Amino acid sequence: MLAEAGSPLPTTAAAALATLVVERGRLAARGFEPRRGAIDEEAEQRTELFRGVAQGLGMADNLRAAIYNTRALRAALDLGDPARAAVALATESIFRGSVDVRRPRDLLDRARALAEETGDETARAWVAGADAVLDALALRHHDVVPGLLRAEAYFQERTRGNGWALDSLKLVRSLTLRLLGAFEALRTRLPEDLADARRRGDRYLETTLRRGAVQVWLCDGDVREARDALDGRAWPSFREGFHIQHWLEIEGHADVALYEGSAATVLERFREELRAQRWSLVARLQRPRILGWATRGKLLLARAARHRDRASLLECAWLARRLWREDLGYARVRALLLRAGIANLRGEEERAIGALRETVAIADRIGLGLTGAAARRRLAGHVGGDEGRLLLRDSDAWMRTQRVVDPARIAEVEAPCA
């Protein structure tokens, strides 16, 4: 069908990237103003075909999905229906924002203007959803989850047939709660979301939610349940194509190993998976890219602590620089924690203390509760005295609000060697 439409699926990553550049060039040359008038039936068919392909590929193959979403947007702008053009613009902003969240606000502003012009509820829902997703991906403040919940409610109450949007909002919400360290909220929401996925036979959503929630079970001290969530039989092998679920599997195994104190060997045990991740299309996505670098950095610290490995520290420092250049708060605290770990292993006490103090300041500003609590615990061990006791008291108090069974182990997961 795609070949008949003159839009075959690119067979290689290089071809896909080149095709995306061409498609976005065509879109820019056309401009973003929608045609108004009678519905163009051919444009309508192309819009629905390309939109379906983009949503079907989704997070499993973001690059090829982005190609078809761009084609869907171009067709929607030619369609003659400003409301559907608004939906397409909002969706395009999500695809672009998943790669670099700083870029797509102009597209969303255009979508919002069209949604308000038409008064179309579906268009308004997509604008609200895209706005909430971009806010959550940037994570510049702690109050992002309510926006995701409002967007979910809008879709459920005022639209029909938008299951892809609802699933996407649930996934972003779940992974954002994990990043914030809002484990109580995750415990509340996760059973309902998993039950819904199972009821609908949605293995994609179920597997992603379970693998993304490993830290919840670690906070409960339930390593067995954490390992069960990472069961490799739940999803095809990474050799068949590296997906979001494989990235979360690696993250989960790393977290379990850090919790158990066995992280020094993870880089060797998962060498093939990590190589596949590095060259995968998932690595284009900003959040997996950031968290993937941070996880590799933590594992390098664990290996360096065990083997006094200078090369591991040098690579870790390189990863910290890359994280810092992402220019997002949740990336920078991870850069700082890696720098604190490097400094500590090198015996550079003041540098470690400075990095941890800066981590606490950023984490508090944007609401990264777990990161702030772990950094306080590490800082307490460096400064000692009355300040150290206060830092440890505050860290443990936060851990109690999230019912963390073993704060010391969870701090090791978040901030090893620091």
C-alpha cells in the first residue's frame, strides 16, 4: 500500500534519515498554512494512511515513524480541514520534541491557533496532549504530571478513537513519575494502567509500563518482582530490532545490579545489548539518550571502583560533558552526579562536595525528589557534623514519604560512588 502511494518504507537507517531530511525540506518549502475549502479526497486518504503508519511504528522506530508523520502533516495541510491540520501539527511537535524538546514550540503554537479557530474538541485535545508531553519531556519544573492527567481526561471525556494518544500519555506520565521519584503516585496508578493494558491485550503498553517501573519494586525491597518485570520472554529479542522496551530492560538490570552491589560486571554482561542500543534509532530520542548515557556512566563508576580503572573514569567524564550539553535540568544533575563519583574515586573531596551541592540545588528547583534525596545522603557522608546530620535527616524524611525500604541502597542506584 505504501509503495502504491509512492512512499515506500526506507530499508536502512541511513536511507530513513536522508528521507526524513528531504520530507522536512518539502514541508518547509510548502509552508505551514493549511488550505481552506472543499475536502481533497486524495489528501484525506494520504493523511489517514500516513498517520496510521506513523502511529503503528511509534516508539519502536521513531525515525521511520517521523517520516510518515511529516508526510501525514503535509497531506493534512493540503486537506482543506484546519481542525485536522491542527491535529497533525500537534502530533509533529511531539515527534520533533522527542528528539530535542527545545525545537517544536512554534508548531504547537500554530496548532493551538487552528484548534481555537475551529473550536474542534479533538484538535483541542491533541494540542493539550502535545503541550503536556513537551512540558514533561523538558521537565523544567515539578508540576508537569497534572497537565498529562488533564490531557488524558480531555481525550477520554470529549473525543473518541484516540487510543494511541491515550497510551502515549500514560507512558510519558509513568516514565516521568519515575524520573521525579514520585513512587507513591506510581504505586497508585500502575495497577490500573496495567489492568487496562491487559484487558485490551496491549502487550506494548504492558511491557513498557512494567519495565519502566522496576525502581518501584526496588523501593519496596522486592528484587524478585523487579527481575520478573524484566523477563526477556515478554518482548522479542533486541537482535530483531532495538526498541524502547530493550532500553528499559537494560536500565532495569542496571538498577537491580546497583541495588545489589553487583554492577561492576553489567557492562560486560550486556555488551551486545549496549552496542545495539548505541547504534539504534532509539538513541535518537532525547530522554532515552540522556538516561542511557547516565546509566552507562553509573556502570563505569561501579567498574572503576572495583578495578581502579582509569579508562572507565575518562569515559565517564566524557559522558558527563555530553549530558551537560543537553541543557536540561534532569540531564545536568546526572552529569553532576557522575562528576561527583569521579571526584570521589580520585580523592578530590572538594570537587565531589561542589558537584553534590549543585545537584541538590537543581533537583530541588525542578522537583527531582529521588535525585535530591540521594545527593543529600551522599553529601552528608562528605561534610559530616551538624550539616551532615541535617542532610541525612532530610534525605531519610523524603525516602519515608515514598515508602523506601532501604534508603542506602536506593541512593546507590541513583548516585553510585558519589
